[in-house]
Amino acid sequence: MAKKITSRSEDYSKWYNDIVVDADLAQHSDVKGCMVIKPYGYAIWERMKDVLDKKFKETGHMNAYFPLLIPKSYFSKEAAHVEGFAKECAVVTHYRLMNDPNGGGVIVDPDAKLEEELIIRPTSETIIWNTYRKWIQSYRDLPLLINQWANVVRWEMRTRLFLRTTEFLWQEGHTAHATKTEAQEETSRMLEVYADFAEGWMAMPVIKGNKTESERFAGALDTLCIEARMQDGKALQAGTSHFLGQNFARAFDVKFATKEGGQELVWATSWGVSTRLMGALVMTHSDDAGLVLPPKLAPIEVVIVPIYKGQDQMDEIVSKCREIESQLRDAGIRVKLDADDSKRSGWKFAEYELKGVPLRLAIGPRDLEKGSCELARRDTRTKSFESLENIATHVRTLLDTIQNDLLSTAQTRLKENTVTVDTWAEFKAAIKAEKFVMAHWDGTSKTEDWISQDTKASIRCLPFDTEITPGICVKTGNPSPRRVLFAKAY
RNA sequence: CGGGGCGUGGCCCAGCCCGGUUAAGGCGCCUGGUUUGGGACCAGGAGAUCGCAGGUUCGAAUCCUGCCGCCCCGACCA
């Protein structure tokens, strides 16, 4: 029977869950707030990782790995940082279990209490900076450009598959520099890497900008972000890059000898993206028939489905399909031939649509006769017939077209749903209509809070790529140096 | 932490109010056959300590008490 996905208009949130589960990306685990990323979902994450990892290497970074467990005392060293994370840390207090003497199974051994409790990392700044102190002696050791792929745990009250889970996978870059300027440049450089990735691979347009003070990372002097707009109109922070100043260097006493022989504190950055990008990907392109994946990240770019009656025809058509499969594979296309005889073609069509495979190539007896095939695009759900001559070239071109079309569709949607307003009434109406809203703001946290309590919308960022002209605050009427981006957010 | 929902073969779930054969159905799985251009059909088959622990009763999936777990909606956050 058909797997029926809830439509977006009926219940957006259910639609999202249906896609994640039915497209085989992930499922809830038995542990509250934690998910199992299934092979198909993980394959997409691996694509993301591969591309990003390459970009990190190209910008001079190397990977390393730091411990999952962090001594509790490290957290107290940077005041703002503790403040930000204390509320959501899982704590390890014991190191041994024992059989319950009363027969109740296994219990924590009360004699195995840790002298110093350990925190499961919610992020690794503290342990990394504690390590960097030992690594950095001289200006010759700088810049230190390290990235780590890891899991982290943040004890959130409410979770959603990929968007916010108790444990998630991510990458965290941590760099140390001799000068403020260099560190700031690094912060911007990595934000550009993220923006490139979002647009170039995920086909997801993003707005780059600075966070306001209240939305800043705990311990940062400046947080840059990319914000994307989901189909329900909510903003999703897809990546962040932080300029940490000398806060962590000071907290962990990381100094270097300058050329002139002095001792100075190093300048720091950190930046990260997480499996949350999976959620962003789903909510950017997918439709009521299921997942839609951009070719560049799709584990399978093309699925070949043979159509036949009887064993003889099957043999003939499947062997033709194998030929095409190897042609496509030789052209560097990720292709899967599904010759499973126990599933009918109609079942396969539906299945691969649900799973977001960008292109389906079907060959039946009529095609074989004509030397053609049927190509069906997942994004537009349109079909065309192509000659089997130069099929790899056709397919390559079509995949590129799909990739570009997904981006431009998303760009158009973003543009059409971003509005500029000048009055409070317009502002409220626009937010209610789930728009991205460019409006003047007087720059105070007080007004920011006030607006967000009133409308549920927050300042997503102070966008870079926009004209900076003064005006008056949409809420208070006080002078405003520039417009900022408001939206409801995930 | 508040409000709601749910827990029954691998999955979706009926049954519970009003206790009483062998716990129903669909999907999936296995065997055989017919099929195959948009989620096929027929026949046969396997698979369940009804979330856990007590209690009431001749008898509990069903009633009572306690516990556990998950999901959804809100307050906090990537």
C-alpha cells in the first residue's frame, strides 16, 4: 500500500516528520530526544561531510579529535560560556555499575563516584583551549587551524528529528591566531565556506550576517551566521562562525612569544555546522510526495528501473540497463540499477520519489525498440524521452539543470517572501504572514526582547549584503542605524 | 516543568467504556503459482510474555493502584 505523507498544508510539522521517517533518513530511538540516523540518511550526511571536509582542508585546516568527556572545572573558566551551556549539560558522576544486592538488576556502584565529575561535551572550546595552551608557544605555531568531526550532547527540553536532538553530529573548527585581524578574517572566511556549501551543494539560499548580542554564542565577541528560510516561513540558522577574541586564551592562559620577544594572548575563532543541515535540506526542497534532494548531495543521483514482462524480456532489458548503468558510472554519476524482480515498477517509482532520487531512468520494451528511455525528474515531476545515444551526457546535463533549478526556485521563494516594512502594523502583519522582514531596530536588547515577546519573531541577523541606511525603529520610533532581518525561527 | 496523546507479532492498529472461545484486520516476512509501462493477485504459512509490577476476580489486553517509556503542543535552545 501507498505510504501516505501528511501534506504541508494540513500539518507542516507532521509532514516533516513523515518525510524523515518514511524516506528512511532517521527514526526515533528508544532514548528520549535521540535518533537513529539510518543508512540512507547517513549517506546524505556523509556527502555533506565529504564536501565540507574538503573545503576545510583547502582552507588550510587539519582534523583532530578531542575527548567526549570534559572535566567539570574547565567549564567554570569562561564566565559567559558556563552561563550559556550550564543548563543543558549531561554529567558523568560514576564510573562503574554493579549487580543490585537486592536483585533489582544493575545499579550504579556508590563506591565508584568520580572525584571530579565529567561533562559530556556540548561543544569543545574548553578542552581544546586547555590543550592549545600546551601546543602554542611561539608566533611560529600560529595560526593553528584545527577541525573536529564529533558528536555532542545538549540536554534540550524539546527535540525534533535532525533539527534539535539531544545528541547530534557536527563539525567544530577551532583556530588560534596571532592577531585580531587574522582571527576576524578566519571567522568571515569560514562563514563564506558555509554559505558556498549551502548554495552550491544544498541549493539552499542563505542570508549571511551578524547575530545580535543576545543571539551570540556564549563566550564570543561576534557571531556570524547563515540563515535559511524553510517552506513554512520559519528561519533556520544553518551555520555559525564565531570570533572569540581573547576570551578563551585569557581563560586558559594561552600565550605566545611574539617576534619581538613579548608574550601575548592568542586570538580565537570557532565555527560549526551540524546534522541540523539535514533538516534544512528536507524543508527547503521537499514536497507532498516526499523528499527532494539536490543531485550534488543525493546518495543516488539516478535510479534505473527496468520494465518488462516475462523472463526473456527481463533478461534483455536488464542487460541493457546494466550497460547504461556502467556508462553513467563511468561518467562519474552516482547510479543505482534496481533490477529487483520482487518489486514491480510502479512500486519502485513511488519508492524512489519518496526518497528524493533526483532522476529516474526507465526502460521498457517500447523504449528498447526505439533505442530510447524515459527520464523523470523528481523536482518538477515531469517526464521526457531521450535517445540512448550519449545518455550519460543527457543525464549529466539534466542533473545540473535540476541542481540549478532547485536553487533558483528556492531563491525566488526567499525573495518573494522577504519584505521591507516601516510601521509597526505592517511589521506585525508581515510576521503573521510568516515573512522574512527587513525593518529598522533601535539596537537595544530591550526592544529586541519586546518585539519577540509580542510577535514571536526574533532578529535573525544583521545582513551583510544590504544597504546600510539609518531610519527609525519600527517598534520604538527611536533612531536606528540600519535595517535588520526579523523572522520566526526554529 | 506544565498540557495532551500513546504503549497489543517487525510496522500500522481493532478490541478496553460494558471482564468470559483459539486476541481481529492491514502492511511486511516465508513457500508456491499467476503477474509486471505508476505502490499486483491467488493459495498456504510463520510470527504476540497485550509497556512493567502489584491488586480485584472462578476468570484480566479489558477493572483498580503504582511505576516506566516515547511522541505531540508550550516555556529554554543550534
